[in-house]
Amino acid sequence: MQKSFWTKSYMKGILTNFFIYMIAYQLMPWATIYSMKVFNSSVGEAGLASGIFIIGSLVSRLIAGHYIDIIGRKKIFFIGTVIYFIGMLLYFVVPNYIVFMFVRFFHGLGFGASSIGASTLIAVIVPKSKKGEGIGYFTLSMTIASAIGPFMALALLNTGNYFTCLYIDVAISVAIIVLTLFIKVPENHFSDDELAELHKVSFANFVSKQALPIAFIGFLAGVCFSTVLTYLATYADTIGLSTAAGVYFIIYGLASLISRPIIGKMLDRFGGNIVIYPALFFTALSMFLTGIAQNEFMLLIGAFLVGIGNAAITAGGHTLAIKGIPVGKIGSATATFYALLEMGYGLGPSLLGGLVPTYGFRSLYFAAVCIALSGVVFYYLLLGRTKTKKICLKI
């Protein structure tokens, strides 16, 4: 009889991760709008205010991903949640755009460390024969957060009080710390020689080479997803579909909720190709429909497709990133995948946002179509030609 992964630690890990990501996704559109309204920043500057949070996350993910098995999984997890909480408090005393940028970066450091703690926990407690399914349900917490977070942010911003989001997120940050204290995190133990090797500063100790190919695909997908998370509300308003903007994220979340369990089972049974190829095509089609949307129906079909695409990329990418990775390197491999995925989230608004002043908002979604399709080509060249019939990890 196969061991179930639905333990108390697994469920607490999912709930904690959901709260961590809900704050992050709630503050992405909030930061963009707050920056433009309060500091009179341009579209590109507002995008950077949103994206620099992810840059902070990228830095801390790579560092925490390496040291998590040296210092201790529980310690890194807890330290990350405390930094995340402090970052929330700093938003209340921001006097100008420059300081706002520093606070966003600092808050991103806490997000990266706390989220890598949750991801590593799940990766080590789910049985190897159920990795795809177990990680699939876990990453569903991220996708639901990415639907609820922006929806809440837009609803609260419409009240005209920019600090309501912050009050709620401070309370959630406290709940995250409390939950972390009660999660049992299995630790890894190394010999003195292994610890000495891990303490060496080298590229291989911070970045998993085995995870880099799928992490690069995650980066491309992240750039595409960032156009929705950062700019959809403003874009929908400019084309007269602002009412659909909030519903967009609900449809997006429902699509992920429906598809995620199926995706996990397909990963375990058939491997990555059957999941990643459709995910990239769905993402490209979603970006195209969003870019040409003339009515709410087209926009919401795009939301449904990107929900499936995001679900498949995050669940499939995470599972493939740790495929064949020794238990002591799971933290590094997980960090590598999410670091590049979130680098896409962070750089996307700045890279594509520059198109808006000259070519309009629709242009950035058409650019995202090209990026998603390039992902199909790169996946084939880097991973697609290697047949993997099922996910089986060396743990």
C-alpha cells in the first residue's frame, strides 16, 4: 500500500505557502498602481516597482536554496517568514519612490527565503512515486493565490484606501509565522566532508545545472505571466473592459483548480512532454486572445487558458527540476527553478512595459505570444528530445 502524502505537515505547508503567495500576488498590482498614483511614476517605473520584489526573491532563493540544508530547513523557513513580516511593516513608512524600491526589494528577500522553505519541505515529504501529484496539489496553492490576491487588491484599491491591503497582509504575515512554528520539517544530515564541500563558494553549489533547462523554460513562461499579473487591470481599463479584470483572475484560478490534479497524475504516468508542450501553446494562445480582446468573452477565454498554462508550468517545472536530484540537492534544484520562473515575473514588466508608450498595451501581449512560442522550441532542444516515461526521483 502506497504511503499517503496528505500529512499534517503537508497540509500546513500548503496553507502557509498559499498565504505567502497571496501577499506577493496581492501586492504586485497594488505596487504598480500605488507607484503611479502616489509617486507619479511612469508605466515602466511602476512595472519596475512591481518587478524588483521578484529580483529580491531571486537573490534570496539562490542563497537560501543552497544553505537550507546546511543551516537547517526549519531555520531558513522561519527566518524568511520573519523578514517577510518586517518588510510588510516598512511599507507604512515609505516617503518616496526610491525608498519604496528598497522596501520592495527587502520584502522580496523574505518572500524568496520563506517560499523556498515551503517548497523544499513539500519536495522531501512527498513519496517519490507521487511527486507529480503531490507537487501538483502544492503548487495549486500558488495558483489560487495568484487568482485571489490580484482580485482582492483590485477590489480594495477601488475603495480608494491604499493601506487596506497592507493591514490585511500584516495580519496574514503573522499567521504565516505562527504556522511555520508548528510545521515539522524533516532535516537533512551531512558528514563533515560533505559539509566542507557544501560550504565552498561555487556556481554549482548555488545553482543546479540539472535544473537549469526547465528553469529557463520557466523564465520564459514567467515573462508571459507577468504581463497579466502586472498590467491586466490597467490594460482592461484602457480597452473598456475594466469590469472583466477582477473576474479574469477568478476564471484563471478556476482553470488551475480544475486542471492541476489531472496535470499531476499525467506527470507521474507519462512524464513532462505531455504537460509542458500544451502548457506553452495554451499560454501563447492566451496571450494572443488577451491582446486582441474586443469583449469580455475573449478576455475571459484567455484567462482560462493561461490558468491551465500556469498550472502546468509550475507543477511540471518543479517536478522536472528535482527529477533525479539527490535529497541533499533538492533545495538548490527547487530554488533554481523558482528563481528563474520568478526572474521572468520580475523582469517581464520592465522588458515588455517599454513597448506600451510607443505601441500600446496590446503590443506587450503580442510580444508575449512570441516568447511563449520560443519556449516550445527551446523545450524541444533542451529537454523534449529526451523521453521520460514517468517521474521517478533518486531519494
